[in-house]
Amino acid sequence: MPQIIVKGVTQEQAKSLAMDNCEKLGQIVDCPADWFVFDWQESKFFDFSGEIRHWPVVQVWWFARPQEVQDAVAKLLNDYFVQLGYPGSQISFHIFEYESYYEEGNNFA
């Protein structure tokens, strides 16, 4: 936790995203780097013409953080994808409520 779901990139790109950025993310979020979990989900994107190449889609699931932390994480992730040659990325943040989150059967509230 935090959980970062990555779609629209190759498995190798998702793996390098995790390996190259966990330490940086830990510094931004002020938590240990090994708390971050990346989940690569192979995706195909379609519109009316059929399959299309889409830019990276990232969902960040975590407990609420200040806006400036969220902005810094979004910038780090987007900059990574731009460096890979994508025009940008779509990043969304999703908040876990403590009373709704369990780990090993234990509630975080």
C-alpha cells in the first residue's frame, strides 16, 4: 500500500516504472519504498474504428494525502511516461477509507 495499477504500457515498462521510481515515490509520500505495490494490467483500447494505441492509464489507490503530495506523484509518473515517448498519461487517485480497508483480515480503523 499504496497500490499503483498501470495499464496501456508493456509489462517491461511497468516493471521499470516500479524499479526506477519506488525510492522517489517513498520520498515524496514519506513512507518506505517497499510499501508501494505496482500492478500491471494488460489492456487493449478500442474506439469506433477498432483497436487503438492509447496513452498510459494509472490508478493510485491509497489513504488520503495532501494535494501537493498527490500533485508531485502525478508529475513523477507522467514525466516517466513522457520520457518513454508517450504524449502524456491519465492518472487518477482513489482514496481508501480506514474503516473500509483490511490487511491480513485486520481493519485499519
